[in-house]
Amino acid sequence: MLRRASVLTVFLLIAACGGNDTETSVPDSAPPPEPPPPGLGAMVYTGVTVWDGTGSSAQEDVNLVVRDGRVESISPDVPAGAQIVDLAGKWVVPGIINSHGHVSGRWAPDSVTDPADQVRGDLALYARYGVTTVLSQGGAPDEAFVVRADQDDASLTHARLYLSGDVVAGETAELAAAVASANIDKGVDWIKMRVDDNLGAGTKMPWEAVQAAIDIARAAGKPVTTHIFYMDDAARLLAMGTGMIAHSVRDKEVSDEFVQAMLDSGVCYVPTLVREVSTFVYAERPAWFDDPFFQEGALQREIDRVTSPENMQRVANSSAAAAYKEALAQAQANLRILIGSGVPIAFGTDSGVAGRFIGYFEHMEFDLMAEAGLTAREILLSATSGAAGCLGIGDVGTLEPGKWADFIVLNENPLDDIRGMRSIQDVFIAGNKVAR
């Protein structure tokens, strides 16, 4: 009887609790939970004029919404719950993309000794001046590949890095193929070749070696960028399949046939005008060494090196320096022809090697492009969406929804005067403010 009573008692308790139904009832008077504010976790930069890099007109008095390191929207609205940064009266443009730079670690502070951190030091200096993406066309140490592997991250605070590995300039097809293959094994983004004789002082890479490197790159699905000086070499390289012309044609005026070959190929042209300046400007101390904008990030030991009496005398006595000064004028004239014909231009500087100051040289390149007759809009397109398209990078270059929030906050309108790009208030990469 005791056993039956216990069973009955348990049955009655289960029935009172609703049998096997385990859902917890909510009193009718309890309000439903409030949804989180739509802007929770977003940063909104308000009251700005945004030029988004697509070629459209600037949008005035709008709000740039950034979430998880990427652009969410540009609109007149501010999502409820978002963190607001008032930038009323400022300009916002996409970060600068340098299609031809160099990262080696030489520009990091003297206190930095770890090779990977030295590479990050170079990239931090680029970012300080608004350069948020760089293709390093040779000279990067192996540690640069480690740095590149960590950049697809919303916590990034230095410029993004793409790599071409060691420059291919072999004397034979076998040597060229070996260097190209070794680069591909490292995981490069591009293959870089050098076809130049240094104004007749050296020997150009043989054409069979050029073809061998291009064949290796093509088989691996890697695009090729090629250093040139002469128009005829550039034309031949276009026919062979190079994917980028990595300097200006500087020996003569580009012909109609060459312009058409550029248009037919769709290959991008990287002027690197400031590269020529670096070959002759240090015959004396440049006036721009006193520019506060230069001094913000200039490396003192490199200033000391280029202004040493020995170096200035060497440059002053150099016949090559004088020839490259003439080449600059030809390069500017050719750029004017090419952009007027619709050839795609990718911004690049060849900065990062000795004497070519990271960050400041990018702004000098802007000035030289303007001097060549380009409008501010043409220059900015070459350094944003144009460069991104030429490099095949899909998530930078414009401030469109879903792309990385790499942008520059300016105090002046850069579309009126390209020197407005020097009026940097802040630089952001993946929505993170860069140390300046």
C-alpha cells in the first residue's frame, strides 16, 4: 500500500506541473524583450563630405557608418545606439594604394630589431601619410609574408601588404625560371621582372629569360609586373603578356601604336615620377627637408646619409642623374598622353628603397602628376579604385558597403587642389585610428 500511495502521489505532482511539458510559461503582463539598437557596435563619423573613390561626386554632410572594420553605409541617418564621432566640416576619402612601393624594414625606428616588426614599422610609416595598401615590388624579407598573413583582420593598424618576392632579372632562361618558381613557392601575389640596362651601363635581361619567367607565372596564375625604361621594350612586353608596366616610358614620346597596344591589352601603367627625382635631387640639400609635413615622419639617419658631403658630391658628379632629370620631363609628357587616351593608370612611387622616403614621396608623386596636367580627380582615382582594380584587390579602394574601412580624414578639399591630401587629420585602417 505504501508503494501504491507513493506512485499515486508522484502522478498527481506531475499532473499539477503540466505533465511532460517543460516550457516555462510567461505571465501575460511581462513585456517582450527589447531588440538591441540597430547601431549597437557601429561607429558613425558624422557631418562629413565623402568622396568614395568610385568616380561619383562627393556627398556632402553625410554619415559614414563602420562596423567590424568594414563600411556599412554612407547615409544621412545615424543608427540608434551607435558610437558617434563628430567630424563636421571634414573630408573623407579612401586610403591611398601604392601599386609600386618597397617594404624592407629599413624605415622602422632604430629601436625595432625584430625583422617582422621592422616590416610593420615600414607599413606604419606608410599609413601615417595616408597610404593604406602597398604592393612591395621586390626587396621584402621572408618575414614580410608572415606580416601579410595577419592583415585580413579587423584589428589591423598598419598598411596592407602585397608581395612580389625577389626581382627576376636572370641572365639565362634557367635562372629566370628558377627565381620565378622560388617566388611562387613563397606565395607571392605578383612576379616582378626587370628589363632595363641602366642607361646603357648594364645588360638587359635576355628575351628568352623574360619569356621563361612569364611562362612560369602564367602556369601558376600569377600576374607579372615589369620594370622598363624604353618604349620598344614595353611594347614587346605587352605582346608577351606582362600584366603591368611598372615605370614610365622615358626614352621618347609614346607612339599612337604603343597607346593602342596599351588600350588593347588593358594593362595598367604605373608612372613612378618621383623615382626620377630621387636620382638627382640630392646634389644639394632639398628645400622640402624643411617641410613640417616631411619632418612628421622622416627618418633622421636617412636624412643624414643623403645629405652627407660624400653623397651630395657623388650625385652632383653623376651623368646618370642628369639623364634621369631629362627622363622625368619625358615621363610627365607621356603620362599626359596616356591618361588623355584612356589608358588605366595605377598610382605608384617606387618609394621605400634608399633615398625614397616612405609616405612623403607619395605626396610628391601627387604634385608631379598635377604638374604633368592631371586633375585632382584623375590623380585620386589612380590612387584608389584605379589602383585597386589594377592590382585585382576587391575589398579596398572605395568606401562602398562591405569593403574595408580604410580612409583618410582631411581638413581641406582634395578635389579642388591635390595638396589638400596633405591636410591629414586622421587615418583609419579597418576602422582603427592609425598612430600619427
